Amino acid sequence: MKRFLKNGIALSKLNPARKVGIKLFLFFFVFVLLMVAVVGVSSYVKSKEIVKEEVSQASQGTIVQTRARLDMLFKQYDDLATSFMADRELSLAIIGIVLNSTDQEVDPESLTAYEDQIKHMVYTDDNLVGITLFDLNGGTLSKISKAGTVKNIEQAGDKVWFKEALEREEQVYWIDMSRTGIHDPSTTPTFGVIKYLVEQRAVVLLELNIKAIQSQLDDLEVGGSGQFMILSVQEELQYHSDYELIGSKSFVHIPADDSGAPLLSGSEEVVDEQGQSQLVVFSRSEHTGWYVVGSFPVDDLVKNTKQIRDFTIGALAISALVAIALSLVIVRMIASPLIQLRNLMNEGATGNLAVRIRPGSQDEIGQLGESFNQMMEQLDQLVRQTHNTARQVFDTSTSLSDASKSIALSAKEVSTATEEIAGGAATLAAEAERGSGATAAIGEQMGEVIELNAQMGKIADEVQRASDTGTASMKELIARTMATEEITRSMVEKIEQLKTSTLSIRSILDVLESMTKQTNILSLNATIEAARAGAAGKGFMVVADEIRKLADQSKQNIEVVGQITHSIQSEIEETVGVLSKAAPLFREQLNSVHDTEATFGDVKKHMNEFADKLDETIRSVHELHLCERMLTEAMGNVGAVSEQASAASQEVASLASQQQHAGAGLVEISDHLSELSLSLKEALNRFTLNKSDSEAVE
């Protein structure tokens, strides 16, 4: 228990919004307390309502019975007032008093007959204070009270109750309670009933003592500080145990129905002058219109229900202690494994893929740990495969760079060879021009052939030497042309090999692209698992997001390498096309060189014959003229062939220059590919693998 309390104190210092353990602790703690509080308060409130309802129903019955008893009392005096009209002797006496009386004096005979009957009524009824007879102007014709006979007392014409009696004619009117008496001073409160005797042309007032009502209420039992009272329609007190309050406004308000008329009976809870809640039950009298009201303090009614409230408070305290203990147990069972998993995920997010969680329970948290271990194992294998692929890409880019440099070197040699071919062609053209000049000189000096026979011999020797030189140059040109053709063929083969290497690179890029797709799928699955884990999978989601970003970066790098490889393939195909066009030109150049060599052989042969038949030159002038024409044509052919060779060599030089530029481009591409592979390797070095895996990657 002490350990749980220490854990609870430590948890209280943390941020609840970021700790699932504290959330669970608070949720369970608040839930238990809330449930106990709801049950306790509901029980307390419901018990109060039940007690109030039962008291209200019981009190309603008491009030109705009391009101019925009072109505019997009120009906008794209603009937007594009506008897002044129904009793013939009494009615004749009243008529005699009214008809035979003057302003100064009442008829004695009629008055005596009337008062004899009235005295019997007053003295035999303890509730009656007195009976007064008025004329229609409010003058007192007779007043009999327990205090004795009174004549010619105060006029009542201006009294409200007198006017109300005249307006009601034959109906009785109940006069509200007066603390000092209705018609004359009294030491006790009185109330009365007044009736207009239409036939007798008089008004009779029966004044009653408050004890008439009090006697009906004394035998009623009221628990605690409850009390009974009577209210008028204006909600003024007509009866109260404290006589001083009679006539004052009551705190009770009689509710009205939908039409606005006051209810005949009912109950409600109100607040009295002291601020205490009172349960008020009321019922209206049929005769007087007054309300019989019972008022009961709610606190007295529900005082026994306070035990439920006290029990609820004690249950809340015990529940709080139990909730704390159970909450700490739940926090230890759920929050601790989640915190451990979060820490391992944060460590994995830094690149350490060798972290693993120890297997624990077989519930959802244990399954989450197993899923974490499987994810880290798959990430470990993925990084290892990516390491191997990056190494293969680096090796391939190194081979590509070497091949590109070799192609660039070969292109440079071809360019040098073509320049030499161009120089040889220029020399051949110059020699052809010199031959043409020599034949022209022969034509001009044909007439001097005989005289210049010796010079002809020298010239023949020079022509023979020039022919030997041309033949040697043509042989050298043939050798270089064949070497150029061999170099071109070798270059085509190397370019084909380079094309094959680029295809291999393309297949490797396809494998890398497939691996990035698998990585994206794996990261998506990891994100889904993290979302299922809720707040506990946030760190897991960060790792998945980092893996997805790495996969996207690898995909972008692979696309860049693919574009570069595609560009290399395009340039290789263009180079192969150009070399394919250059091969026939080399063959044509070789044939032309062979023709030129044959021409030089003919020239040598003719010059040998010319030397042998130098003595027959004169005789063979015409033959010499023909030979001169043949020589001129041969020189023209040699010049044309030389020009063709020069043009071909220039085209070959241009192709060699393009090949050299293409080789330089391949070198740059291969260098860029090497940089990308090194960058990928550096990115992968951020991850820490298992010892066996890291050794395999190395």
C-alpha cells in the first residue's frame, strides 16, 4: 500500500494530459466517487420526495376532514341566520320592530318579543358573542350580547361587510376575523355571518368567537413545529395560533389553475418569513370561501432521511480509498508496460533497431509488444537489404565509371588517329597537285624531250621517288584506317557492354523501387497499428512516419538514378547509331585507299617503263603524250580520292569528338550515381542493427 501511495504521489507531479496512467487513475477514481455520490444523493433526494409525498397525502386527508368539520360549523350558523326568515314569530317580531320604530325610539312590544328569543340563542351557544339587528341604513335596532342588552349603538351603514350583505340580498356573507371585534370592541378576535332579511327589511349579524374555530382545531395532532391556519381568498390570516398575526398577509400563496382561478385544494412547498422551507396543504371551505391550511417544516419531515445523507458521505470516503487502491493497481498493470513500450519506440525512432521488448502478458498490451518486436525485426531486415542494394549500386557505378573513362580514352585516340589521317590526305592531295604540275610541265616541254633527255631521267627518278613515297604513305594510311576500323569496332563492343550494364542497373533500380513500395506498405501498416493503440502508439507512429519518409526519399533517389540511366541508354543508342553509320564510311575509305595504292603501283610501273624506254622517247612522243594524259587523269583521281579521304577523316574526327563528350557525360553520371549510393549508405548508417545483421551488412 505504501508503494502504491508513493506511485500516486509521483503520478500527481506529472502532466495528466500526457500520461495515460494518470488518465486511467483519474477516470476510475472519479467514476467510482461519482457513482457512489449519484446513488447516495439519488437515494437521499428520492427518500425526501417519498416522505414529503406521504406527509402531503396524509396531511391532505387531515385538512379535508378539518375543513369538513368547519363547514359543518359554518353551515350551522348559516342555517341560524336563515332561521330569522323561516321562524314566523321571529320574523313577525322583526317586521314589527322595523314598521313601528321611529328615528328616536323602537317599538317596545315588538322589541321585547324579538329579544326574548335572541337572548335564548346567545346565552345557550358558547360560540356566539352576540346578535345585532340593523335597519337598511345601518342603524342598530337591537344588539344582544353576553355582556347584556345594548341599544342605539354605532351605525354600520358605511361598513364594507354591511354593503356586501345588501348586495348579496338573501345570501349570507361571512365577515373576516377581527382581532378587536366586528361591531364593537372585544378582547378576543371575532368573526361573523351577516344576512339581508329581504321580507323583514332588516339585516342581522351573528358575531362568533374565535374559539368556535379553535375548538375544531385543538384535537388535531401536528408533528414538530407544524401548524394549522385559515386564510381568506386575499391570503390574509383568518385564524392563527398567534392572535397578533390575524389579519396580516400570509407567506402562503394559493396557486391558480389554467383559467386563473385559485385551486380548491392541493399542496405545495414554499418558503416562510424565516427562510425555512414549508410543505403547505390547503382545502377551501364551501360556505365561507376560506382556506384551511396546514403548514409543516420540510426539515422536520425529512430529518430521518439525513441518516441516508450521512451514510452517503461515509460511503464516499470509503469508496475514495478503495478507488485510489484499485486505480493504482490498474495504473501499474496498464500504464507501466505502455511507458516501457513508449521508451523503446523513442529509442527506435533515434535509429536503434536492435531494441526489443520482453514478452509479458497475453492480453492486448502483450500482443502490442509482440507486434512491436515483429515491426522492429522487419525494419532490421529492410535496412539490411537496403545496405546490400546500396553496395551493389556503388559497385555498379564504379564499373560504369571505369568503362566510361575507357570509352573517353578510346575516343581521344580515335580523334588523334583521324587527325593523322586528315594530315595524310592533305599530303596526298599536295602530292597529286605536284604530279599534275609535273605532267603539265611535260606537256609544255614535249618539244624539248630529246634535248632534255637527261633532265627527263632525273625527273623520272623524282617521280619514282614520289611514287615510292606515295605508296608508303598509302600503306601507312591503310594501316591506320584498319586500326581506326578496329578501334571503332572495339568501341561498339564496349558500348554494347555499357548498354548491358545500364540494363542491369535498371533491373536493380526496379528491385529498389519494389523495396520502397514494400517499405511504404509496411510503414502504412505500422501507422494503422499505432492509430489502433491510441495515445500509446504516438511514438510508434513517429517511427512509422520516419520510415515512410526514408522510403519516399529512396524512391526519389531511385527515380533520379532511373532518369540518369535512361539518359545514358539514350546516349549509348545514339553513339551506336553514329558508329554504325561511320563503319561503312571506314570501309569506303579503305577501298579508296586500296585504289589509290593501285594507282601508285601503276605510276611506278609506268615510270619504270619510261626509264627503260627513255631512248625511245622521241620516237614515242605520241605514246608519251598519251601517257601524259593518263598521268593527268590519274593525278585528278588521286586528288579526288585525297579530298574524299580528308572529308571522311573530318567526319570521323567529329564523331570521335562526340564520342569523347559522351564518355565524359558517362563519367559524370557514374560519379553522380556513386554519390547517391554513398548518400543512401550514410542514411542507412543511422540505424543500429542486431550484431548478426550488422556483420552481414558489413
